[in-house]
Amino acid sequence: MNAQATYPPTDDKRWRLVENTMRRHGNQPAALIETLHTVQECFGYLEANALSYVATTLRVPLSKVYGVATFYHFFTLKPQGRHTCAVCLGTACYIKGAQTLLDAIKERYGITPGQTTEDQNLSLVTARCVGACGIAAAGSLDGEVHGKLTAEELLSRIQETISHDT
């Protein structure tokens, strides 16, 4: 078997962690999901050259790597902002105003779900259910769940969180 050497996309030392994950699993295709988790933990997202490197090293078609990366909600192909706002779109939250929350964020920050502001301060995502139906409309900001949200309250919380960075 002719093994062709593959090299990480950059000389960034974080690639050693990714290589260790792949090596621990014998550089076998079965290591794909765990390797993608390691890449995302190290770099914050899965960029195209990372997907290509993983595909080549694990001998998996790039289309399969891309398919896995886009199928699982945990993975992201774009850099995330310093802060993440997740708006719940479960039935109770939707009825209690989730769309109003999304509309307010779009109006104030110019982003829709799956996007990040140009200054990389805020990423907006949606969740099917955060398990807080009793306090709908709910959402989370950097993992902390807030309930009975109004658009004004959510925008205020986001602004306060972002302001703490400066």
C-alpha cells in the first residue's frame, strides 16, 4: 500500500491535537466524528482546508466529511462570535414570541440565525427546544437560559454582555 504523507493546513501547533486524535484511532475512517470534534474544539469551527485535511488523512471522501459536518448541529463551518444567542423555537416559545425576538435581533444587529455580526461579537442560532417551556419565550446567551423574554429585554441583555468586553 502506498501511503502518501499528508500535512496539516498550517504549522499551527493545535494541529498536533487533531493528529493525535486521528492517530489514536489508527487514522481510520471511523475516527471521523471524533476528529471533527477535535478540530472544532481547537479552532472554533470547521473551515474548508480542515475538512480537506481530515478527509485525506482518514481516507474518507470529502463529500462524506462535508456531509457529516453539515448534518450534525454541533458542527459549524463559520467562525462564531465571542457571544452566542440561541432563541428557542419550540412550540411554547414560538407562540409566546420567539419570532419577535429574532426580528428584533435582525433589526438591531443585522443578522439572522446561523450568522455572526461583522465585528464577531455576536452569533445567532436557534434551538428546537431548550426545555424551558414554562418560562417561554426562552433563549440563552452564552449558555445561560433566560425566560419570559421580550424583545427589549433580550436586546438589553445582549448589549450588556457585549459591553462587558470593552
